[in-house]
Amino acid sequence: MEKILNFILLHREIIFIVILSIFLGIEVISHVPAILHTPLMSGANAIHGVVIIGAIIVIGHAETTSSMILGFVAVVLGTLNVVGGFVVTDRMLEMFKKKK
């Protein structure tokens, strides 16, 4: 328990910034109109490629089997999220094309 309290006291500014960022994110997202929600989410899913790169780095530095498995699961889930973002974006863009 003492280690947790020392960690909180040592990093209180960063923890405060993270908490404020969470509240700001909730406030911003709650004011996004429903018509813009899907395009923003599909774009955010496409940006999820950063997680894939991070997971590949984790796999590269893995020393234990559990970290290797965790990295592999992160790569798979991140890839699914990126592909899903592109699929949703493509379907939305199809709606705006002129029909023959």
C-alpha cells in the first residue's frame, strides 16, 4: 500500500493531467452529433495502427512466453480494428458516390 501511495505522490501532476484529459474527452465526445460519430470512429480505428506497431515492438523485446502471447493478441486485435475502420469508411464513402 505504501508503494502505491509513493507512486501517486511522485506522479501526481501526470495523474492529474490524465484525469483532466479523460473528463475533456468525455465532454468533447458527448457533444459530437450522431451523424459525425461513425466517420470519426472509423477514422480513429484506422489510426489504431499505432497499437499494432507498439505490439510488434513488445513481441520483439519479449522475454517471457506471456509477453509474447500478449503482444500477439494485441497485434491481432489491433489489426481487426484497423481493417474494421477501413471497411466502415469504405461503406460510408460508397453512400456518397453517384449511382449509375
